[in-house]
Amino acid sequence: MLKKFSPEAIEQMKYYVYLYINPDTKEIFYVGKGKGNRAFSHLEDKKESEKAQYIEEIRNRNAEPEIEILVHGFDDEETALRIEAAIIDLLEPVNLTNQVRGHKSITHGRISAELLNAKYLQEDVVIDDPVILIRINQMFYHGMPHNELYDATRQYWVVGERREKAKYALAVYHGIVREVYAIHSWHPGGTFFSCRDEGKPWELYDERYEFIGNIAPKKIRNKYQYKSVSKYFSNHSQNPITYVNID
């Protein structure tokens, strides 16, 4: 779990509004504003407050609260304060059902603390394993469940025989590795009916393949997740697939 932002992220973020979320129910239980590493300060809060008790209950289940940045990039604290108050007012009586995202939310909107840090740090990684990079720019969205991210990454791709040499598959969104999977085996597209889009003909999956796998071991995952792999993609290339360390 990320415990502090990089200096690069802090400089770009300025003032921001953050959320604390129950990892089991995904319910927001605290809204705050600040700058620097303020978002992480509550993790060490020893006060006998309702918020501290809530965090302690989560930790008693061997989990940690999720921290997300709702909006950021404000030069003045007053703006962040007003947004914080508005969000609290909205969350108190009803659940949010917004279908249209707010102004600048694509560049400064809700995002996990880890991804925001990776976005601004842009820490390049040296890939030394045989991997296949899979760009999922058209399918990824914030808050994507783990099973949807897995399905979006593993199916259905036009890949050659070199696929069999790949040990890991890296799910990439806008140049940043979102998840790392250990590949067990490849199969013709549409092999797993439960994962095939209803109503689409089997011919759609001709010459396409999908893999079966699971989350990579912790050591491998930590090496690549949230790191930049942009340098491995050719400029202006539209191909979502790139092989690394595979002849």
C-alpha cells in the first residue's frame, strides 16, 4: 500500500480532495482536503474518533482502507475546501448516481493514490522477463473490478506463435502497467463461452487467442505494476500488442 506521494506528484497535485473507502463494501467513509501527504495522515491517527475506529475495524480484518484522490491541481486551499464541503453534502443524504464527469475530471478527476503517483512520477521500468504488453486503453475505466480487468486483458487478441514464449502479460493503460498476470496457457478466441460476447458470431474470433492465467507472484507484480512501459511501444503505433524479450 502506498504510504506517501513522490515529490514529483506532490508538486503537480497542489491542493486536492481525497476519499477513504471501505475495501469490502466500496463505501466512502471519509472525505478530506489537503496537500502534500495529508491524504495518508489518518492512517497513523491515534485519536479516539469515529474515523480512527472505522480504520481500526478494517485493519482487524487484515485489510487497509482504500485512498482515492477525487480532484486535484488547485493552487488555493479555498477551492479544495468548497469542493470537500459540497461532496460531504452530496454523500450524506444519498448515493451518487452521476453519469457525466465534471470539468477536467479526465486529467484531474478521481483516481487511486497509487495510479496518480505513477502518472506523475512516470517511473520507467526495465523489463527483463519474457512478457507480452497488452494495451487496454479502450476498455479500462476507474474502479474496474479485478475480474473485468482480467477478462479485458486476456481476450481476444491477434497474436502469433510468439505468444507461447510469453511468461507474463502486462495490462497497460496510457503507458502505465495496471496489472501483471502469469500466463498458464493460450486458447483459440471464444473457447470459454462465458467470456464470449453474446450474439457475436464465432467467426469474429478466428485467428484470435485468449489466455488463462492468474495474478503474478508478488515479486514480479511489484517489479512492474504502476511503472511506465511507454518506451516499449513504437511512436504512433496502434497495435495493442508488444512482445518484450521474445524472439
